[in-house]
Amino acid sequence: MGKKEEFERERERLNQLVLKQDHLGIKRFFNLDSAAYQDGELSGKSKELLGLVASTVLRCDDCIRYHLIRCVEAGYTQTELNEALNVALVVGGSITIPHLRRAYELLDELAS
Amino acid sequence: MGKKEEFERERERLNQLVLKQDHLGIKRFFNLDSAAYQDGELSGKSKELLGLVASTVLRCDDCIRYHLIRCVEAGYTQTELNEALNVALVVGGSITIPHLRRAYELLDELAS
Amino acid sequence: MGKKEEFERERERLNQLVLKQDHLGIKRFFNLDSAAYQDGELSGKSKELLGLVASTVLRCDDCIRYHLIRCVEAGYTQTELNEALNVALVVGGSITIPHLRRAYELLDELAS
Amino acid sequence: MGKKEEFERERERLNQLVLKQDHLGIKRFFNLDSAAYQDGELSGKSKELLGLVASTVLRCDDCIRYHLIRCVEAGYTQTELNEALNVALVVGGSITIPHLRRAYELLDELAS
Amino acid sequence: MGKKEEFERERERLNQLVLKQDHLGIKRFFNLDSAAYQDGELSGKSKELLGLVASTVLRCDDCIRYHLIRCVEAGYTQTELNEALNVALVVGGSITIPHLRRAYELLDELAS
Amino acid sequence: MGKKEEFERERERLNQLVLKQDHLGIKRFFNLDSAAYQDGELSGKSKELLGLVASTVLRCDDCIRYHLIRCVEAGYTQTELNEALNVALVVGGSITIPHLRRAYELLDELAS
């Protein structure tokens, strides 16, 4: 089982622990979160890239991983992802580099 | 040894490494930190919940774990913790969700 | 017109600019935000204090002002607010002090 | 002179104060910053939107204003900007709302 | 009255509003804060520069102003300050640039 | 292989994954990052301490580790590092303590 599958399985397992509490506010937030990346005037694909850059400048590894997988699935090329991650690096500074390193490690696995 | 005991043992071990340096400023900061959560005009219990929400919006897993354990010991119910974590989620956004997942994983262990 | 009234009028004016866009996701987020502070297992009063501390450690003046006004209206005493703001100061560090200063300036006006 | 012109004039005036120091590192950083938003595999237009969302979740009013103006000039519609700002709101939480309000105030002026 | 004097007067006025509350924890925090920048194994001068860079990457204008004034009084040259601010810019990214601009505006006044 | 060697080897391995993409902006950023800590009007040694404090208040374990190792190699004593980390603790608050603990764990290994 690769990094991607392991990540998605663990994410799903923990989401179940959150959602089984059945808290209305939290469930609605999860729904808003999903809805924000649906196709609209902007494509879902372009919103995934927004999510990737937002996650990188806020330096959340799990969020970066999630959006990176979605971005690759949506068809972004490696060069396009480089350019988006470069925007995140310039905005967020060298403090984002450890997260960038882990992003490229995952990209390396996804590409092989 | 469960997640809670392991967490507390490691925290204690590392605190000793910090405090054996005997730096006056750091020791005083640790004292201020403990004092902030004592009973006063607000109960220590209600301050632990403030600590939990502050830790969640600032996205520090160790701090969340610490205050979550203290909150459960102080007698908060699962539903009350859900409501506090929901405030943190709304204030801090989806970037807090990975931390929320790990909080619920610990809560799940503490409840069993 | 005092600081409080001015703040609330401006906040209302700008909220109208946001909401007249009629974007479903944003409107739902605003609803979730309001709902998070309603009475539940935890009182609305205690959730306002959570909002105040979260806003302080995240260093958002407008959010601090809003929750401070609500906290005073909900009946918190000055001493109770001092203790909650002290938790925020210890968690968030000296970088929160400029926000603390402006919080106390507003409290000073609200008290007179 | 409207908000946009005033903002751009002040930004230019202060940039001159920074750059007249002639510090090589800072000048190179400013160049990297400009280069990050040029057309490449991703269009400059789509990178401006990345910059807008990054600025919003990091809660920097000046950065939001700058990218908002560029996004409007690049041809984004109000609805497209709503969707991008909604992603930022969901990722960054209610703590971004005061910045969102000011973003919509500027958008309101730009539209008129 | 220049920017520096105005800043210091306002800071002092608001500090009085905080400290007249006479909250033990807050007073002790203010003392710890002052003590952290005293001469020790590291000079007070070198600690002011640490404070300046910390304030810049955390993007707090008031904190930047305070440490910038102290750094100039401690005898740092413009070139030394440029190098320190460049470290902050690289670590913290372009999101710090609006704060950098305001720092250089104050430096410009302090130099004249 | 100790913590230090393991950290440096992993850092090098992942840097290779980033740099083999050969993205001009990212490579230039890495160069700016290295250049920022070179000897200039301020010594490289004093800039490493700036990097350490900036990394601590921004709460990035990898960045703290990197600058801590460089600071020890540059000849800072334990007492000097205590004072710098104390500045970071006061500025950044108790939310930095988990990172401080891990910093002292590494220092403990480096000293033995």
C-alpha cells in the first residue's frame, strides 16, 4: 500500500470518528467544505489548485497531501503544479519549504 | 500503554530536559502558564476549555491533546466538547480539520 | 457616537456588501458562524468567551472587538475578562499585546 | 481619487523607500515575487487568483487588495471572485471575515 | 510630533489601561517580556534584533515599530537592519512585504 | 546514526526531489535562502540565531532543527541558546512549548 492509499484510508477512518458524533454544525461545515470545490463559474479543477496553495501557505501537511492528490487526479501536469507551489513558496516564504519537500516526495510517488 | 499515558510520559520527559537548563525566564513562563488555568473568578474547568479552543485554532496537536485530557478529567461531556470544537472549527476553518480528526481519535480512546 | 456604536454600524454596512452577492456558500458560512454561538449544552455566554480567546490568539482586532462587546453584554465582569485575556496572552505570547491594548481601550469605553 | 488609486500610489511610494536601500537580497526577492505571477504553463490570470486566496487565508489586507485589483483587471467576473473567496473563507474560517468585508468594499468601488 | 513620538505616547497610554487592571498574571507577563531583552550572555542589543525579526515574520506592525526604534537606539546601522529584515522576508515570504514597507517608512523618518 | 545525521540525510534527500524539477523560481528562492545567512554587515553566526528565533515563533520543527544545528556549529553556548529561545517563547507564547521541548531534546543529543 503506497503513501497515497495509506493517507486516504487513515483520513476516511478518522472522518468516521468525527462524523459519528453527529454534531449538526460540524456536519454542515464538512458539507460546505465539499461544496466549495464543486464545479461552478470556476471549475472544480481550478478550485483544487486554490486549495493546494491555501494549504501550503498555511502549512498543513494533511491538507497539502489531500489537494495534491486531487490536483493530480484532475489532470494538472508536474510543471503546472511547480508553478502553483512556487507561488505558495514566494507568498509563504522559506518556512513552507519543509512542507514543499514532503509535497514533492508524494508527487514523486504519484508519478511512478 | 494507551495514547494518553504515552503522551503524558513523553511530555514529562521532555519538560525535564527544558527545565534542567534552569533558565529563570523559561521557568517563570512555565509557572505563568500553569497559573493561568487555576480556579479564579473563572473556574479552572472553564479555562481548560479556553485552552482547548485556543490550541485548536492555532493548530498545535500536542496542546490540543493536553487540554483535551484535562477537559475530560474536568468533567466535560462529549456533547459539550463537540460544541467547543465546533466553535474552533468555524473560527479556524477547514485547515483545523486534520487536528480535529486527531482530537476525536484521542477522545475515542479516552471514552473507551 | 462611541467606538462600540461606530464599530457595529460599520460591521453591519460591510456585511450587507458581502451578503448582497447572494453567494450560497458564503451565506451558509455566515449562518454556521451565528449558530456556533447559540445556547446548547454549553451556554451561548460561555461560547462567546471561547470566541474572544480564539480571536485574541489569532490576533484579529475586529473579531476581538465583536466578541468583547458580546461578552460584556452577556454579563462577564471585568475580572473574568481579565482572566480569559490572560489565558490568551499566555497561549499567544507578547505578539498579542498590541491587540490586548486595543481590547482594554474598548473595555474602558464600555465601562464608562 | 478612489480607494484603488490611493492604494496603488501609496504602495508605489513605500516600495521606493524599500528599494532605494539597494539591498541585493530584497531586490531579488521583489523580482522573484513579480516573476511568480507571469504567464507560464499556468496563465498569469490563474496565478493572480492563487495570490488572492493565499493572501486571504493569511489575512493580509494590503495583499488582498493588490491581488483583487489585478484579478478584476485580468477579467474575473464577480461570481468567479465570490467562488474563490468562498474557498478562502472555508479554508481560513470566520477569522477571515473582516478581511472579506474589506475585500467586498473594494470590489463594490471597482464595480461602480 | 513625529511618528516615533506619537507611537510611543499611544503605546504608553494604552499600557496604562492594561496595567491599571492590576491582574497578577498580565503584570508578570509584562515583566517577563521586559526581562527577555536585558543584557545577559547575549547582549540586549542582539536580543532586540531577535525581537525585530520575530515581530516581522509574525507580521505585527506595532511590535515591528517598537523593536525597530529600539534597534536604531541600540546603534544598528541601516545596512545591518536591511540584512536582518531580509532574513525575515525570506523566512516569512512576500506576505511580510506590506509590513516591511511600513518598517522602511519609519526608518526613513528615524534617519532624518 | 543520531537524530542530527538522520535529519540532515533526509533533508538532503528531499531537497534533491524538489530541485530535480529544475523550476527556475524555486531554485532562485533556494539560492536567496542560502544567501540570507552569509556573512555580511551582520555575521552569518548572528543571522543563524535570527533564523532560529523566526523558526520557533512560526513553529516549524524542521526549520528549528536546522538552525539549531547550525547555531551549535557556529559556537553558541547552551546559555546563549537558552536566552534566544526564551525570547521566542515570550514572543510566541505557550503554543511554542511543544517545539521548545523538541528543540531541547535535540540540544541534549548534540551536547552528548
